[in-house]
Amino acid sequence: MSAATQLLDSRWVNASATPTSAGAVEAAALQGGANATHRGDPAQDTADFADTAPGNLRADYVLPSRTLAVAGAGVFWPPSSDPLSQLTGTYPFPSSDHRLVWLDVRTLRR
């Protein structure tokens, strides 16, 4: 079992929501390469690595406590049709090959 899986399966972590983005799906389809052989959902990718290997991956996580309710989640990776896509861009990236992962949370009443 990978370290990431161990964290996600921890009784202390609320892993009920997996952040996704439309831009990651678009990038995986356009770039092909290693992305074409990935088994995971490309919507969950958070980093745009070399297309030859390893391809785009879910490399960044936000792990809220089980004491928090997840109200929303996402990865800031806009599709190319969105004007904000200029902030993430394509290689060479104007910012980073990692995308911002976010969660909206609220406390649970006890």
C-alpha cells in the first residue's frame, strides 16, 4: 500500500471528496504519451509532468480532518477555453507544473 493510500485511509482524514478539474482531463487527452496508459481518473491529476514519463499525476493533496465537513473541492486547472488558463498555461509553464488544490470546509457541530 502506498504512503498516499495510507494517508487517505487514515481514520483521522476525511477523504470523502476528491478534488478534480476539467483542465486536467483536457491536458491528459491532448498530451497523450504516458497519460494514455494511466489507470486513474485524469480529472484528479494535480501536476503536469513530462508526457513521456511519468505523465500527469495526482501529486498534491489537501487532507482535512474527519472533524471537518467538505463543502467543496477542486483543482485550479482551467480548460484552455477559460481565460484563466493563461495562469497555468502549457509548457514552459508561466507558474508551476503543480496546480493549486483547494477545499471548502465547515466544522461539524457536536
